[in-house]
Amino acid sequence: MDRSDELQQAHHWRRDDVPLGSALFSLLSILLSSPTIAAGQENREYDCRPDIKYECTVDQCEKIVSDFQHAEWFAYSTTTGELSACLWTNCYAVKATVFRDRASGNLTAIGKLIPTAHPGNEPIIVSLTIDTGNSDDTGNFTAVWGYRNEGLTFDMGKCALRKSR
């Protein structure tokens, strides 16, 4: 085995090598400790409503297509930097850390959201990635939340775009 094969083998890992919770925690630690990247652009508000939801465990993801759309939504404001979500019986908000990928037109806002409707509940971590590259007033989104050792939840759908005043 030559040196390049050794390096390739040393850097190759399987999904089973790293527990899902550890991998997610590591990713979140890096994202939350990184500085905000290029928050700019004109003032906009994204109102994101899911069409499809996946509830994932370490072993599998279950696709859900009904009976949750009325109870979940996400929003992000470039004016205030606030990321918010309403998830079933509580709403949450916080000033987010924002990452913008100029090449793809994606904006990702992430934060540990504080409960606003029922303040005694636990905060939740939410990441919201929006395709802001569209020229129309909508964009696709993916929101990941419910991070836990045994899995997570993610929603996908469309965001309506509004200009802030």
C-alpha cells in the first residue's frame, strides 16, 4: 500500500463510525462559534411554510406529508437578524448567526431559539436554509430542528419573500 492509499484509507469513515448525536453536535459547535458571514443585502423577510416533513432517527427517516403544516412555520428577517419558528404549541425566536453562500444563493440562519409563547419551555436549535437566488418572491427552504442524540426533524417547503420597511 503506497502513501496515498494510506492517507485515503485514514480519512475514509463510515456513517457507523460516528454517532449521529456527536456528528450533529460537532457541526453545530463549528457553526455557532463561527463569525457571521456576509449578512448584507436589502432588507427582506422570509415567511417559510413546510410542505414535507421528515422525522429521522439514527436508523431511518419517515416522510410525513400531512397534518403538520398548520402547526409549523419558520421566518427570518434580514433587517433584525431574527430567526423565529412556531412549532406546534410554542413559538421561538433569537438573533441568528447567518451564513451566505453567494455562489448558490443560499442563506442559512442558525440559532438556539428561546420560547416566546410559553417561556418555561426549553430553547431549541433551529437551522433554516433558504434559496435566495430566485428572482421571484418565493424560495425553497429546509429547516432542521429537534436535534437530539437519537435523531432530528427537518421540514421542506417554500418561503414567501417580503421587503422590510
